[in-house]
Amino acid sequence: MANGNNRNQRTTNTGTHRQTESRSHTPGQRKKRKSANYLKQGGILAAASIVVRIIGLLYRIPVTRIIGDDGNNFYSAAYEVYTIMLLISSYSIPLAVAKQMSARNAVGEYKNAHRVFRGALFFSFMVGLVLSAVTFVGAGFFTNILSTPESTFALRILSPAILILAVMGVFRGFFQGQNTMMPTAVSQLAEQIVNAIVSIGAAYLFVNMGTEIDAILGTTTASHAYGAGGSTLGTTAGALAGLLFLFFVYGATRGSYVRRMRKDKSRHKESSSEIMRVLILTIIPVILSTAIYNVSGIIDQIVYKALTPGLGMSAEDISTSWGIFSGKFKTLTNVPIAIANALVSSTVPVLAMYMAERNYKETRRKIQTSTRFTMILAFPCAVGMGVLASPILYLLYGDTNPLSSGMLYAGAVSIVLYSLSTLSNGILQGINRMRTPVTHAAIALVLHVAALYIMLTRFDLGIYAVIHANSLFALLMCIMNGFAIRRYIGFHQEIVRTFLIPLFCSAVMGGVVYGLYFLLDLLLPFADASVMMRTLVTGLKIFPVIGIGAFVYFVLLLLLRGVTKKELLEFPKGSTLYRLARRLRLM
């Protein structure tokens, strides 16, 4: 995909000579276009990530109905172990490959950039193969640690996906290093669509198998355990689909990369040992930082399941509450957080490019723009999800349990905190401060575990202790990362338009949304209706309310000058939003 900063050249004949009239912009203008392009590329990936999360949310609805909250508990335990293995093998790979390739492409070292790609491919294949085998063989050991041996079957089904995603991560990093997010975005969509189809079908078939085993053995958990295993089969199938798509795109576009390498006149040739050293030094800090983020989930599960029996909770209540937390709360809150994850993927290569060029002014501008964009989206998502917690849960899961809606009320703030902490982690990595997020994450984890223990044992908060401890972890990361970014790059984030105005607009939007839904609830009661009719009526109420809330937020944001014309045009579909603002006489 073209970067958008070069225009076609027009060649004309004038008598006996050819005159080439370049329609390119000046170098300064081209650099501005190139710097603006990253947000649009990030927007492509953010949009794809949101769609992927929505698909994930939608397919988990029938899966949850099939396997139940207990099945979600078994699925969650297997997925926690899988996630740790995956982050070691592949989570850091796209970021590392994109960062290193972008830095080399910025100075014209295209051959060295491709050596990075080849070296990363070999590294990822070997690491992914080893970890995939370890996960399969040691599945029983890992799930016993989490006091959920019923998850062994699901974890073994997940193990091949570790190798597949390790290789796929290199290809995603390759394309991101070329400043194009489209292949990654489409591969994510293909992966999730296949995942959804296979997960639903396999969960249904495997639950029936487990039910027959329960009937024969007189047990009650086989149906949930087999159902969890069936739902994980989609993950492996989806990963394979995404990898095959990237293989195809790479093969179709390889010629352009080869031609560019032929034009490479740089004399510096990096050896394989140099490449591996740079990759490892880039990968390890990212792995450690991400590992601490994800290991907190495993620690939460271990601590919660170890302490709550002594606090008077039954095994069934513990399993159900954790199933709601992992299968519903985390699934819903991860949808808006996907925006920050996508922006990290596009921000890090661009920051690495500017750092290689020593262009610190543009580095600071990109940090400010990406942070503002993230907050403009995170605040309304958090407020909307908190205000509409009950109807959202009923619409998606048919869930009327006050515990479920209480979790969303209490944890909505984590959407903002995790969005900002995720982005700030990526910013530090992009400005070559790879170890800093690791240190911060380790400090936050210690305080997080201490807070969790106190809230469980002293205040008897149950599953809410896990939610509040996670919010504390993200808050600490935001604070420490913010001070570090200021110290290392001299950056001061503007406060009013980035935080206060989006917060105020979101609060007003939340009040409007709550009032409208309450009014519609009075006009469209369904106390005596069937379950299907209640779900339909809930949908008829919630979708218009969300649309009106989004419009109110947009209007308030423009009236209060929360976003400028230049910033709005840089957003995905910014020109469409700008035309709408002009028609409404808001800009």
C-alpha cells in the first residue's frame, strides 16, 4: 500500500526533450503528509480491532449460552495459560519487527530491514514450536496450578495456535514496518470470522459429547469442560486462516520489496548475529512488560480462588463469579481498549522513525495526537458502558444477575485507564525506553497484589476486589509512564482538551443516555413478555439511545473546541465528520 506521500509524476514531451513535471509536494510537505498518515493507518487498525472485538463479543454470546458460566471459568483458565505462552512467543514480535524495520527504512537500509524480517521469522518459528510443545505436554500441570484441572482439554486444543500466531506475528510486523496496516487489519478480520464460526459449532458438538460422558460417569463437569475445549478450537482454526491470508499478500507484493532492495545503496550490512541481538534486546523488554500485564490475570485467579473459600464462598459461587468476570466483564471492556492496542501498533513504528531521524518535535506532536485521539474515544465508551450496563448484559446474554451489571458499573473506569496505560507503554517503547515500562509494570503488580489481598481479606469485596485492583494497576501505570515520557522526551500533555473536555462531554452524554433509556423503559415495559420479546424490546430501546448519545457527545466536543479542524481531518473518516460538522454549523 502506498504511504500517501507521493503523487504520480506527469511526463510531457516539448520538442526534442522530455520534461518531467513532478506533482509531488516539497520535502517538508511530504514529511507532514507522511506524519499525518500514521493516524489514519492506526485508524484502519483500530477500526478492524473494534470490529474484531465486536465479532468476538457476538460469538461469545451463543458460546456462553452453550457452555454456561462454569464453562467460561474453564475456558478462562486455559486461556490465561495460553496467553502467557503466546506473549512469550509472539505478542512482542509485531511491535519489535515493525519498530526495527521502520527505523531502517527511514534511513534507506532496505536490505537490512529485510534481514530483520528473515531473522525474526526464524526466531519466532523456533520459539513458537518449543512453547507449543511445552503447552501441550504440560497442560495438566498448568491447569492444576489454577485449581481448574477441567481446563486441560481446552489448553491442549489451544497449543498449536501458539506456533501459528508466532509466525503470523512476524508477517504483521513486516507490513506495519512498511507503514501499512491493511494486511494486519484484514488478517485479524479473517482470523476472527473463522474463529467465531468454528467456536460456536465446536462448542455445541463438544457440549453434547460431554453431556453423554456425564450421563455415563455420573459427573457434572464434563459437558462444561468439553464445551470450553470446543470453543477454543475456533482460536486455532482462526489463527491458521489469518496466517494463510498474510502468506498470500506477502507473495503477491514481494516483487515491490525486492525492487526497492535493489535500489539500496547503503554500505552497512548487518550480520545475522547483529540482527538477532537487536531483535532480542527489543523483544525481551516488551515480553516482560506484557507478561506482567497478563500474569496479573493469572495471579488474580490464583489469589481469588485460594482466599475466597475461607471467606464463606461456595465452590459454585466462586466458579460462577469468575466465569462472569472473565467471560462477560472482560469481553465487554476489551472492545474499546482495542483502540489503544491498535494505536500502539501504528504509533511505535512512526516514533521509531522520528527518533532515528532525530525529529523530536514531530515525536512530541505524535504523542499528543495519539493520546488525545485515545481519550476522545475511551471516555464516552466507559461512561456509556457503565450507564447502560444492565440493558447491554440483558441484550447480549439474557443476564439479569445484579452481580454482572455491578461489575460493569464498578469497572467502567478501567476502560480509560487501560487505554491510556497501553498507549503510554507503546510510546515509551517507541522512543527507545524499552525497560521503563517493565520496571513500572513490576512496581504496579506488587501494589496491585497487595491491594487485592487487603480488599479480599479486610473488606470482603469478593470479585469486586479483583476489578478495583485491576483499575489500580492501570492507574499506577498511567502515572509512572506519564512522568517517564515527560522526563525522557520533554513532553507535556495538554490537559483541558485531552482529558477534561472529553470527560465533561461524556458525563453530559451519560445523563442524556440514562434519561432517554429510563423514559423508553416507562413507555415500553415488558414485564409479562416472553424472553425473545424482552430481548427485542431491549434492542429497540438501546440502539437509538446509543445513537443519540454519540451525536450529543460529538456536538458537545465540537462546541467546546475539544478537537480542531486539523485533528478531525486526521481521524479515520475525518473528512466525513468535518462535512457533518460544517452542515451543523459547528465548525
